[in-house]
Amino acid sequence: MISLFAFVVTLAAGALATYTVLLWLRRRAILDHPNERSSHAVPTPRGAGLAIVPVVLIVWGMLAGLGEAPGGIGSTIVIAFVLMIVSAIDDRVSLPAGVRLLAHLAAAVAGVASLPAHALVLQGLVPPLADRALAALAWVWFVNLYNFMDGIDGITGVETAAIGLGIALLAALQASPELPAACAIAAAGLGFLIWN
């Protein structure tokens, strides 16, 4: 029941927030102009993550308050919020690649450092220190890939929804506490897609 609540609230709030932020971005002329890697043909608002990320983080905070979130979600909320601020600044002033990479690396290192010692991402296939290093590099790669895909209409919304639904399916099969948080991710992607 709490997973359905997380899904519905995030879907509605995500769609409303995306609509509102898109209006604001258009009024402020914060636009991504078409280039060789874009799929859009006209200038498109840049920065709609300002709608989706806060909605997800608020819902995750609510879930944590209800005791329905996985352990460590507080760290995840803080890390995601910091990355959102860096991304918002980048959308406005185009930060140098080195600054963005450093921010992504710091976030990834903080994320893997917050994992419990027994939670090995590669399931013990490599020594623990190598596990953490490879996991951090994978997250930096993923964040940059996700940012790169953002120039293609709809792809990040589809990716977000697919990741959320995939994690939700795995969590449901294992009766895992990640289920409500994953439902929020899926709903955020779907809420964004309504306007993209």
C-alpha cells in the first residue's frame, strides 16, 4: 500500500512540478539549443530536473519518516540534492567539465562510502577496496551518460521510469524495503514524460 502511495504522489507531484518548472524555464529563456547530439529541432527548456529531483527527495524523506525507506536513504538524499545544485548551476553557466567531473566523483565516493561494509556491489568478486573503487567509477560513468542522454527527447524520462520499475520488480520479488523508493523513481520518470 505504501508503494502505491509513493507512486501516485510522486507521479502527480512530478507532473505538476515539471509543468511549472517548464513554464519558468521558458519565461527565463533557459533553453538547450539544438546541436548535433540533440533530437529536438527547436530550443527546449533546460533544467527540468529541478522539478523531478526535489519531488523524489521529498517523497523519499516522507518514506523515511514513515519508516518505509531503506537504510542509508538520508545520505542518498543529501548527495542527490548536492548534485542537483551542481547541475542547476551548470544549466545556467555551463561549468567546466573538470568541475562537473569532480562533483560527480565526490558524490560517487560519498555514496559508496555510505554503503554498509558487507554490501559489496560486485558480490565479493573483487577485494572490498576494489569493489568500492569500481562502484564509484561506475556511478561517475552513469551520471555522465545520463547527462549526455538528456539531449535526446524523452530518453532520460524513459530511462528513469525503466530503472525505477526494474528496481521495484526486483524489490517486490525479494520483499525488499527498496520497493516504495523505487516506485517513486519510476513515477518521477513517468511524470516527466507527460511533458516531454
